[in-house]
Amino acid sequence: MTYNFDEPIERRGTDCFKWDALQAMYGRDDLTPMWVADMDFRSPDFVMEALRQRCEHEVLGYTMPSEGYWQAVTTWLKRHYGIDTTKDNLHFIPGIVAGIAYALLALTEPGDKILVTTPVYPPFLNLPKKSGRKLVCSPLRITNSRFAIDFNDFERKIEGCKLFIMSNPHNPAGTVWGTEVLRKIAEICERHHVLVISDEIHADLTLPGHQHVSYSTVSEAAQRHSLTFMAPSKTFNIAGLGSSVCYVADADLRKRFFGWLNTFEVANGNIFAFTAAKAAFANGEEWLRQMLDYLQGNVQALDEFLRTRMPKVKAVLPEASYLAWLDFSAYGMTHEQLKDKFINEAKIALNDGTTFASQGRGPQHGGAAYQCCFRLNLGCPRTILLDALNRIAGILS
Ligand SMILES: Cc1ncc(COP(=O)(O)O)c(C=O)c1O
């Protein structure tokens, strides 16, 4: 079967955050949304069919993960990432942000230092700060149009930290870290007795030509000190169902974290999350292959557009997923001017780069460093992407 990712699908009026929250978030609702990280593609037919079939039963009482669900999850993890596990090392998680919040509460204390590398997905900044932990930021460098960890800074900052929260691949620009970098992180974290959360929500979306490496697989140390979060939510565009899993290889760590989840009953799961995840992991290979080819086409289209129409934009293009980091500094406009022009002239909603870094901690940590940066979501039909890019180019010339 050939899937059609070119078809525009009307999402307005479906209580869809990306399209229906524009007025609330950007002050007008006539924008093309290139912000929230979900895709405008139809969720796969085999997932929709499984949900429909489950609805036919018409009793939606309390549920539990079936053996079939665990089989689908463990097979996927083994086949794609070489993670050899049974369900005993896994726990259902209702969403990865929730999972990270639970891990903070279960494994750290108020006042503990939590390390992140910036720019990064904003909840990584907000969860530690809002839960009374101390956020420590190690800024990434851009080298050869890729984000890279500054290991001198990283090693300095990790001193005294309890936990490092890592986006692997990295949001905001889908940087695939690779074995060497992950091994180095594992060696440093082990030496400093730091736990690692590896958020691998974007892993399945690693684009052709790149290879995702799951953190816990790089060394025994990494396996000992890490929690890995995975999900079918971005992969199959079912984020609204809140379906993720956490993998913990180490028995003590598992006891502490899974024990906490079970005590507080915050990760019990729901019928649609289990049904959709099982169908997605069991049947998703071909859909995913075609979808990744399409996304790769969008990345190429963006790259070509930037070279020919907006050569002054400095871009970090995704190696995984559908998020690109665009730096408009060379156009000589302020943050406010750029924002105003994108919203009120180009009528495009982008993510504001300053939200990917901690505010008010000096220019190297703060949003100040990313005043002219914006994140663009290219998970949409190519016509919509090109139309949006044309409108952006129009206000910059
Ligand atoms: C790195 C990362 N983690 C987590 C999430 C959200 O996960 P969830 O919806 O499962 O909470 C996102 C969504 O964009 C993300 O990019």
C-alpha cells in the first residue's frame, strides 16, 4: 500500500492544540502552524482500525496492558535498537513529560542540581525549576551546522549534579548523537554518579542515512545509570493518546522508579493508549518507512529553499524527526521585530527560540543567545511547507 502524505487534512475544530490554540498563543487564528511537534498527517490506517474495533465492544472499563501489547513493544525495541528486554524492565508511561516529572519526584530531592544541554525542549527546563530543583545548563555549540556538546563545559557543569536529562535525538533540531558521544556522556556521568534520563521520543523518526543509538546500549555504565523513555506517539502521530514506555535495566533503579509509579498509581494506562501502541508497533514498519522518506523529502525541500531564497538563514536541519532550528540573526532585526513579522505579515506560527533556554542566567545560558532563532516544524504536506517558506522569505527580502 502506498500512503499519501501530500493530502492536506483540515484539523481546525478538532480541539487540536497546534491549530486550535493559535488565537490563545499567538493572538490570531489565521496562521499556518509550524510549531507544536506533531504532524499534519493522518494516523496510520492499522492504528485507526484497531481503535475502531476496540470501540465496537462498547464497554470501556478499567484496563491493563495485554501480553500482545508487551510483545509488540519488546519486539520493536529489540529490532530497532538492540534492546533485549522483557516486560519486567518496562513500565507504561502516560506521556514522556509526565514520565520525566515522575522521575524527578521519585529520584531527586528539592535543591538537587539537574543538568540539561541548551537549547532544549522547554519542559526539560521548566520541570526542574518548577519542582524546586536547581537547573544547570550546558550550552551546545553549533559546529558544521550541527549541535555538538561542549564537553569541557559539560564536565564542569556536571559537578554535583544528580541527574542529566538528555533529548536523544535532540529537540530542537533532531540531532542524532551517535555512539561515541553517548559513550563519552556515559563515562562522565558514571564518574560523577549522575543518573541519566534519555528521552528517545524522536528515535523512531531517525531519517534515512542516520542511525539512532539508544543510550543504555552504549556501555554497561550507561545501562546501570539510565532511564530510557520511548513512545509511538511522535512516530505514528498519536501523541494525543498519551502512550509511552520507560525502560530501566538496573534492578535497584527500577525498584525505586517503578515502585514510586506503582505507589502513586500515576502510570496505569488507558484502553486507547494500549490498543494504538500495540497496533502501531506490530504493523508500523512500512508506514514508517514511507513516512520517513516523505519527511526526508521535506528536509531536502527546506534545505534547497534556504540555499536559494534565504541564504542568510543559519540552519540546523534534522537528522531525526521534523524540527529545524533557524537562526535569522543576519537579517539585522530584533527578536520582537522578527516575531511580529512572522505572525502579522507572514502569518506563520513558529516556536520562539528563547523558550528553549533558561531565562535570566547570563547570555550564554539565557534566551538571549537565541533571540533570533526559531524552530520550524516541517511535518506537514510539502505544499504547506513551501507555502509557509515562501511567506517567510517574502517578509525578509
Ligand atoms: C524531546 C521531547 N520529549 C517529550 C515530548 C512530549 O512527550 P509527551 O507528549 O509524551 O509528554 C516532546 C514533544 O515534543 C519532545 O520533543
